[in-house]
Amino acid sequence: MATSRIDMRIDEAIKALGEKAAALTGRRSLTEYVTRLIEEDATRVIREHEAITLENNVFDRFMAACEAAEAPNAKLRAAREFAEQQGIQ
């Protein structure tokens, strides 16, 4: 059951488009249609921003660079500790 509310003003023509699309897709209401759009688009946007896809040769070069890297120095360890304290993952 929905417990949160979004109040927004939109152009009448956009509202009419949404209502027509809701009806054509079998949604019970404009609210249901907009909710589905937000859920689908937000999921896609978040997935695109939280994942990186690399070609095999790029990944192999990245892994080689990681394996050849020196141990982190004191400043880098301090930066990691600071980030963790700030809740950055």
C-alpha cells in the first residue's frame, strides 16, 4: 500500500497523454502509470550508474595494472579511512 505522496503540476497536454497511455496499457489510473514509469526508469538509471561494463582486453589491462601496483602509502590509507568514516563505500 502506497504511503508517500508526490504533488506536481504538469501541462494539461502532458497529463492527457499520460492518461491515454495509462488507458492503452491497461493501467487503472494515471498514478499507477506514472508509478510504473518511475520504477522502471529509476531502476535503469541506477543500474547504469552503479555498474561498469568493460571489454575483456580493457579488463585484462586493468587487472594487470592492479597486480603491478605498489602497496598503498600512508596518505592513501588515510583517505580510505576518511571515506569509510563519511559512509562512502
